[in-house]
Amino acid sequence: MKLGVLVVSLTLIFAASAGLLWLRYFTGAFSAREQPSSLEGWLASEARHLAMPSQAKRLRNPVTYSPELLEEARAHWADHCASCHADNGSGDTQIGRNLYPKAPDMRGAPTQQLSDGELYYIIQNGVRLTGMPAWGADGDGDRNQDSWKLVLFIRHLPGMSEQETEQMEKLNPKTPQEFEEEKTEQEFLNGSPSPESATKHHR
């Protein structure tokens, strides 16, 4: 019975997807700038639901919360995840806004209502046809423990403080230009002349 329901569900999703692709192709609406339609959102949600192993949903987080662990997970998020998801989980970044579909607001119900096991599975295995890569490793190594720690941090996102966000900004990856600007600013604060004043002095 369950196999029959699964086959019917997959057939319906495939048919709807094929119809949607046909419509998109002939209307020329394949731009990533478009907002996904409600039908696409439903199809993506159903596909993710069906692709999620039932045992994954029942997984329990083996990592126990502590302030130190949360700080570690926050630093990991700032360095690895914030470029798409933002420090506060809003998804409001240049990359996050321009993905298709856009990076979700991780603080909202669609994410927070997922089980710990579902969040872990997504981090480990990624989501096809989106910008979400698979970060996990085979076995039970450190990278997998990091994924469980990130699950704890995702649960913390709705109540995160402004102070935490400011601390995370210092840990975000920087471009070479940003490194150079930061270095110049620090040298100026330490008493070195700014490049502008040095140039004027040598004229």
C-alpha cells in the first residue's frame, strides 16, 4: 500500500514538474531572478519530503547544548554558512537573494518545524537543484559532529541577539580588498599615516 502511494505521488510530481518545465521553456521564464511560483514551492517541498529517509527524521541530536559549544557552532556558521544564509539566518545576502530558490529565512516555521534529524540530513546531503551543497562525510567523523552542532545553532537563530551578530561579522570570510582595507584602517589607528596623507607628503 505504501509503495503504491509512493509511486502515485512520484508520478504526479514528475507530471507536474514536466508540465512546469514545458511552460517555463515556451514562456522563456527560466531566469533565476524570478520568484518561484507556489506550485514550484509545493513541488520542491514534496520532493524533499519524499527524498528524506524516514529514519533520518527520527534521528536525535547526540550533541548536548553548552554555551561553549554554541559559540563554536556560531563561529563555524559565520565562516562557512553566512555567505548564503547571513549571520542571523535571514538569507539576506547577495548570494542568498540571487539563488533560485532564494536562501530561506532559517528563523521561520518552515525550517524550525523540521526535526533535528531532518536538519542534519539536509546539512549532510544538501538539496538537489538548489544552492545547498552536501557538507557531510562518510562515517562518524568530526565533520558530522559539526553538522549536529549547526543543528543546535539553527535552533538558536530565532532568539539570537544583536551582540552575537556583531561578533559574527568579525568572523565572516573577507575578500583580498576587504583584508587590505582592514589592514590600512588598523595601521592608521596605530599611528601610521593614511595612504592619502602619505601621497600628499611626498608631492
